[in-house]
Amino acid sequence: MEKKRQKQVSELIRRSFSSVLLERGMYIYGQALVSVTDVVMSPDLRVAKIYLSIFNAQDKNAVFEMLLHHVTSLKNDLVKHIRNHVRIIPEIRLFRDDLLDEMDKVSKLLDSID
């Protein structure tokens, strides 16, 4: 179970990283839409696992690889947003969240049955 501070920091990082993606994302991955679906903080607040959903892209793996390639510059932009709110700047780990894609597939399968 997450503690209150973990939830606060994860929400701060979720909002701030979303802003960073809005500001800089177009230069990295073009017209794709990348959304932060969740942020999970480690108990010591040193690691942030950021889960991303990717839409409007033909090759979602390529978009995700571009994000991984630019993770250092994205983290630097994130630091500008959060440095006055946290003591320790967490390590950023990006993960792809395919839950919405899977839900869409299930929905299409159920629609095809009817």
C-alpha cells in the first residue's frame, strides 16, 4: 500500500511529466499522442516508474524507443518542474502501458460476436 507522500510525489510527477511531453514531445516523436497513465514511486521515493500509453502512431514501438533514447533530456525538463517540491530527484523508468489497446481488442471481439 502506498503511503501518502508516495501518492503525492507520484501525482506531482504524473502532472509534470505530462506537461513535459506536451511541451517537448512533438520534437521527439512527431504527431503521436503520448499520455501518462500512471506513476508508481518506490517507497524511498528514489525511483519513479512512469507508464505511458501511445496513440495515433503506426509503429508504437518506434515511438517508445524514441522516448527511451531521449529519457535524459526529458528527465532534465522534469527536474525544472519538480526541483522545488522534492528533496531527491528520482530515477525515471519508462514503461509502455498497453491496457487501453487490449481493452479495444476485447471490445472489438465482443462486437464481432453479436
